[in-house]
Amino acid sequence: QVQLVESGGGLVQPGGSLKLSCAASGRIGSIGGGGWYRQAPGKQRDLVATITSGGNTNYADSVKGRFTISRDNAKTTMYLQMNSLKPEDTAVYYCTQRIRSGTYFSDYWGQGTQVTVSS
């Protein structure tokens, strides 16, 4: 059984920063790519950033230059550093990681963490 646990969300003023974490635990064989998504009320879940197993990153245009996705050396924890936050960044943020537990890779999701940007 694999679990992803997110942390780091909260309330921040416009222009502020937050760092989200996504920690994987359980029966982990190997870890592939991962990413962060977000879902605002009444909207679809959108891609924010991705990172490959080799460390290549990709970002939505709306967050380029402000957000940075990264991982620790063991790849068990993934981060999203968010700077220069805007009210439109308000959403529930979800992490996902492709993990092999046993024979096959599967995509696992965190429970979501609320980020609210407001003065």
C-alpha cells in the first residue's frame, strides 16, 4: 500500500510564498514522474507542474517563473515552491506520483491541500 501525504497549504497574502510537500510512504519499489495539479471551486482540475524521473520539469504558463517543482534525492518527497502568489492561485492543490509497488507502476494521488491567497 502506498500513500501520498501533502502538507504546507494555508492562507497567504498576495505576493507571499508557500512551499507544499508531498511525501510518499509504504511499499515503494521505484518512483517515476510526478506532478502537481490544482482545482479551484467550480472549475476542472488543472496541471500546475510536472517532473520526470530524470528531473526534467514543465510548468503551466500561468505559474512559470513563480513556481518551482523539485524532489529530494530519494524522490520520496516532492515539493512545490510557490512565490509571488496571486488570488487566482487559490485552489486545492493535489500531488500525484507514479510509483511501482510490486510489479507494475500506478499513479497515486494525495488528499489535497488548500491554498488561499487573499488580503
